[in-house]
Amino acid sequence: MIYKLFEALDKKFAVQRASAHCDVPCGIYDPITAQIAALTVVRMVDLMHGLEAEGVAYQNSMSRYVLVKEEHAEKAKHEIRVIWGDYIKAQHVEQFPELHELTHKIMQFGSKSRQTADREAAVAFVENINKFADIFWATKGIATKRAKAPYAPALEMVYPNL
Amino acid sequence: MIYKLFEALDKKFAVQRASAHCDVPCGIYDPITAQIAALTVVRMVDLMHGLEAEGVAYQNSMSRYVLVKEEHAEKAKHEIRVIWGDYIKAQHVEQFPELHELTHKIMQFGSKSRQTADREAAVAFVENINKFADIFWATKGIATKRAKAPYAPALEMVYPNL
Amino acid sequence: MIYKLFEALDKKFAVQRASAHCDVPCGIYDPITAQIAALTVVRMVDLMHGLEAEGVAYQNSMSRYVLVKEEHAEKAKHEIRVIWGDYIKAQHVEQFPELHELTHKIMQFGSKSRQTADREAAVAFVENINKFADIFWATKGIATKRAKAPYAPALEMVYPNL
Amino acid sequence: MIYKLFEALDKKFAVQRASAHCDVPCGIYDPITAQIAALTVVRMVDLMHGLEAEGVAYQNSMSRYVLVKEEHAEKAKHEIRVIWGDYIKAQHVEQFPELHELTHKIMQFGSKSRQTADREAAVAFVENINKFADIFWATKGIATKRAKAPYAPALEMVYPNL
Amino acid sequence: MIYKLFEALDKKFAVQRASAHCDVPCGIYDPITAQIAALTVVRMVDLMHGLEAEGVAYQNSMSRYVLVKEEHAEKAKHEIRVIWGDYIKAQHVEQFPELHELTHKIMQFGSKSRQTADREAAVAFVENINKFADIFWATKGIATKRAKAPYAPALEMVYPNL
Amino acid sequence: MIYKLFEALDKKFAVQRASAHCDVPCGIYDPITAQIAALTVVRMVDLMHGLEAEGVAYQNSMSRYVLVKEEHAEKAKHEIRVIWGDYIKAQHVEQFPELHELTHKIMQFGSKSRQTADREAAVAFVENINKFADIFWATKGIATKRAKAPYAPALEMVYPNL
């Protein structure tokens, strides 16, 4: 019986959702926050592999890099979840059927980037978020470009053409 | 060129992911945290509609209910994202192809439950998380049962048979 | 004089508290959150002692285990404080006079579990929280059972019989 | 059997705890943080009752006062829990047998101060924390004095004589 | 005597600071996060003044707008403090002597934007952060442009020319 | 044009700010929180240099010291920013023209204390915050004294004469 109620609820909201353009508080979604956070993950990986200190200084820096990597990987995952879960609607998924899979992949590269200091995983994390940004701006009818980030590691980032 | 590198990375990790059973820190995933949080959302909705105080006392209680509702809706969404993003692997999605869609729906009912004091949306939030819990325990080969939660609102919850 | 005022206040609220069944927002207290968090502490201790990586990979994993251990020990302490401080009333303490001492002991095993990677301390942390869960469910008239947790480390946990 | 193990663990740590003077990271415990937070709760209650704005301005201020009250009541409870749970040892409880009961009472006045805009409850919250501060400094052999706080509401506060 | 030690320390670090290009973890500072957060503050002010719901729905939305406004005003202030306190060095202040005053003004418009629902204050908050962004990119030798934000309220934002 | 609007806004608020004594929620600012946090940073540095454990125990303690150091350095910086940004007004800066520079210096010693385990930097962090406290209490017309902190490291602290 509870399932029936549920099916009914689903139908009711499906209609509402189809007609809604965005949630309130509507609309200041921007993937740049996730992109910067993911780039920071790559930066921390680079710092970890390049660290030359010893003893207490080594421990101090290494623990901090891991901590910052951890926080920014989580931040990037969180930001993407918010856009995917709050902004992306059924009609967007119809238009870009890869959206669920791509979001799931971002989560997994985020996990990998926390569990390891593997630079390739961190770069793939950035790049999948770039792909997500491309789609996001496309749903808003805004063209994008690629440019190097103005800070190390100067990976290519997707930016809206404003 | 960066896309090629990326495709290569994807292939590399796809293999790794297929063979990995769980991320490290492995394995203490439990949907009960999300279920309790979603139930709290329903509770807050009930308290909001039943509030009979006036003036400062009304404002104090109402603001707090909204705040608690907000926090627990977010908490439930976060917990589901963690299980979906960190624990769920490609082989699980093959077995339960509705997983991406269900997770996305949970996010949307979570949004709805924050934006409104609509009891039906909050109940649907709980119920979709119950469905997620069912699948989660199935991936672990653990049977589930349904029982009323031992606190108001005593909605049916999915529990593992331990 | 301020003390007199205070005594007066105490009397006033003592009466109110005796008649109150629960705080608003009433009632969705559940020790399972603390139990899972404490179990996670044991898991991290096991991972720390079993870690076989070297260099950067070692530092990355070790720092993360310590961090997760830290967070979950704190989370378990916090959750127990909330139940003890918000739900437990004078009449419960009359019925279970060990409650204050038990809660204090949980805090201390929590501290010990943060300060060390001592598995016995972490197990005692879990077990004292199990005892607390037993009492909690007894105050609600709900029987409990013991069963192995469905994830490593599969320690015995106290669950309500629902 | 698990209980036996547990009893054994308890004995082992009881000895260690008796000889330990403080946890590491040892010793920068100071109740002033909790005292200031509780005073802030009283301040918010005063502002709530004195608010004269209307419409959006009223809602903006009232929601903020409730939010700040909520956060500082929680902060005060948290800080007291930390001192009680991490610093207070069995020998302190022998010397000041009211410590558990007092801490529990602080938690309850903290709850009351969140649930209501009752000034007497908030003042009792401050005053019980003052009592706790008195005992805390006594365990360190440091005398205390009472003086009015140098900010509104200028309630009497317990300070160490430094 | 402690002052003398302090003067000596100051001199020592003054030299170090003059030669340091950036703190480690170096360099991924970007004012866009603060800019987006401040824009969100303006958006919330607009939503607050345009809210047409009643009763529980009114309270639910209004409390949430205030909460989001509060969080994003704080976030913007925090982000600017980080860039000002961690990235900006003595040589930047020599080059842009208004930096301290501008940062202080941003903090004050942030406070004003939290205390009120005054749109002019919120717009001034955004605009001062735009000024800060202009200076920030100038210290890096990167030209900027002005363009409308791609989301409501479509205020002009300062962006780097990448 | 947007600049003109901005100038107009500035003028408007400049007048308001000059006449305002403090922001609402007014007035419970106290630098003691920042002072205690900075002292904790020194304590962590001392513990880091004195750590004698090995292996897992070493990693556990070291990671925790770094983490606590990180959190308290940030906390001290945050608290000073709040007082400087919310309480300090133009008239205070006229009276104490070193305020901006001093606050900036505190931020930099905070960064240094996070990046290194340099005791001199941490002590300078404490001492600059002491200077800030001196000025803060002077703006309130409250005399201060210097006394050793009642916990290790027993550095001299600035306290108000209450």
C-alpha cells in the first residue's frame, strides 16, 4: 500500500518537475567552484611528490597537503552533486543522456584522488568536471571555451564565453 | 589531445574499478543514517504544521524547525551521495539499472523537502531512500524487512535482517 | 544573591523537566549513529596497523586513517552527548543510576581512541556505547538483541527488536 | 564472553586513567569559551524580545537571532562536554561529586535555551556554567573571582585570578 | 622583554616575507568564489522582497533565504580574508595602497548585508569585491574585463581575460 | 555608470557607519578566543618537536598535532577577522592607525604557523594578537594587564582588568 501511495506521489511531482525551470533558491549554480577545487587536488598531488623536507617539517607539510587534498576533493564532489541533484532536470538528461554516468564517474575519480596521490586520477577528475561544465553551460545556451588556468598546475579549464 | 589522454586514463581505471570491491576506507556504509535524517524531515514538517505558539515563541520554534529540516534533508542527500558515489560500482549498476535514476530522484525529493513544508514530498523522500536501502543490502546479499520506525512519525523503514 | 535567583530557577525548571517527556524537536534519537561511528574507529585502527604502503602512498593513507578516526570518534561522542543531554531526564537516571558514569566513560574511551591506535580502547569504546544503547532502548520499552555488524570489523552490536 | 573481555579492558584502562593527569593534546582547557557563548544566548533572547522591526526586516533579524542563539547554545554545550569528557578524571569527581549532575543540568538548560526565548532559562544556563568554571579552576588550584562581563548583558561571570 | 623578542622576530620574518612569492599551499587563489557568494546575497535579498507565500510556506522560504544569505555573506568575507591575509604581501600593498581599506570596507558591507535586506548594501558588497578582484588579477599581470553574470541577478562581474 | 552608483552608495553608508557604535548582533566580541587558539598553536609546535613515539603511534600523534595546529591557527585568524571586520569602525582606525597593518600581520603569522612548526612564528602570532587585544580593550575604555596563561605554554597574555 505504501508503494501505491508512493507511485501516486511520484506522478504528481513528475508533472511539477517537468514544468519547473529551477529550484528556489534558483539559479546561481556555477561549476567553476568544483573545477577550482579539483585543480587544487592536482596541485596537492604535485606538492606531495615534490616535498623535500625532513622530520617534523616533512610531517607538517605532508599532513597538510593530504588534508587540503581531502577537503577539496570532497568539495568538488559536493558541488557537482548539488548541480546534478538540484539543477539538472529530466529534460536535461534526455538532452544529455550521459549525465548520470558522467556524474557517477566524477564521484569515483574523486574517491580515487582521495585514496591515492595518483596524478593521472586527479587529472581525470579535473577533466571529467570540465566535461560536466561543458554540458552545464550548454543547457543554459552559453558557449564555452578552453583556456589554461591562471595558476599552477595550469591545466586546461572550460570557461563560459561571457 | 587532452581528450585522448583522458580516454586512456578512463580505460586504465575502468579495469581497476572492475576488480575493486570497495574503496579504502572500505566498507562501513549504512543507509540508516540517511533514513533517519529523512524521517526527521517528515517530523519537522509535522511540527511546522502543528505549531500553535505566537509571537517570539512562534518565530523561535518555526525558525528552528526550518533549520533542522534543512540540515537533515542535506544530510540525507549527502549520505546517499556517498554510498552511490563511493560504494556503488559499475557491476552494481548493471545488476540494478535503476540506481542512477533513483539516486537522482532522491536528490530531487530532498530539494522539494527543503523548499516546501509539503508532507507528501517528505514522505516520498523517505520512501525513495528506503528503496535505495533495499538495493544496497541486496548488493551485499543481506535480506531486508520492513518495520515501523520506533519514533514519530512511525513510517515504515527498511532494515537489514541481522 | 545571584545564587538565590539561580536556586529559584532550578526549582522552577525541575518541575517542568519532570513532566516533560521529551524536548522539542522531540524524539528522533537513535544510538545507531554513535555505534556506527565507533565501529569506524575500530576499522581505522585495523587499517593503520595493516598498512603496507611506503613513502607518499603511506603518508596519504595513514593521514587519512587518522583523520577519519578522529572525526568518527568525535561524532560518536557528540551523538552520545546529545542523547544523554537532551533526551535523558531525571527519571531515567533514577531508573539507571549508572547513566552518568557510563556516559563519562564513553567520553574517555573516545579520547583514548583518538590519542592512540590501541584496538582494545576502540573496542571498549564500541562496547560501552552498546551498553548505552541497551539502556536507551529500555527507557523506551523496546527490547534489544545482539548481532554482528554487517561490515568489517564485524563486532557485536546492540539493535532494537523492531 | 564479549562482556568479560570488556570488563578486563575496563580494569586495564582504569589504572591508566587514574595515573594520567591529562589527555594529550593536554591541557588548554578553558571554560571562558562556554561562558561567552552562553552569555551570547542571553543577549539574543534580549534582542528577540526587543525587536521592533516589521515585515522583511523583522524576519531577517529574528531568524538571525534564533540562528545565533542556536549556534552559541550548542557551542557552550560542546565546550563543557569537552572539558567534562576529556579533562575531568575520576579523582576530580571524587573531589567534586556534583560534577556529573551539574554537567547534565548544563545540557538541559542549554536545550531549554534553544527551545524557548525564556530569559530565566538562559540566565540559569550561564550561571550553571559559572559554577562549572569555579570547580574547573579549583581542580587546578587557581582561585576565582566574580566580575561583570564587559559587554551586555553584563551578567556576573567567574574568572580565574591571574 | 617579550616585546624585544617580538621586534626581533618581526625583523626576521619581514625579510623572509619580502622574498617569498606565495605561501605553500601556494597559489590557487581566485576571487570568483567570493564574487559568486556575494551575488547570491543580492539574489536572496531579491527573493526576500518578492516573496508572496503565506503562513508556513512563507516562514519556510523566508527562513531559508535568510540562512542562505547569512552563509554566503560569511563565505564571501572568508574568501576575501584568505586572499588578503595569505596571498597579499607588503609589496602588493605598496603597489595598491588602498588594499587594507578596501578589504575592511568589504567586511563592513558584508556585515550590513547580513544585518539587513538592503539591496544597495548587497550590491555595494558585490561591487567592492569586484574592485578587489581587479587588483588581485593586476598583481598577477592578468588583464580583466567586465561582463554580466550568467545568472540572476545579472550584475556586472570582473573576470580575468584568459 | 556602475561606479557612480557605487560611489553614491559608499557615501550613504559612510555616514551611517560613522554614527553606528556597533553592528547588531552587537557586542559580544572578545579577543580571548583568538588568544587561546594561538596559544594552542604554540603548544602543538612544542608537542611536535617533543614527540618520541615510533611507527603507527608516531603517525597518529603527529597527524593529530598538525590537524589541531591547523584548526586553531585558522580559528585565531577567523576570530580576529570578525572583530576587525565587524566591530572596528573608521573612528577606531583614526585612533589606532596601526590597526589594518597589525591585523594583516596577524594573518601572515597565522599562515606561517600553519606552514611550519617554527616556534618563533607561533609565539609572534600570539604576541601580535596580544597587541590587538590591548587596542581592542582600549577602544572600550577598559584597562588591561599582562599575566601568564594558566596552562602550558605559559606565555604572557593580555587580559582586561575586570
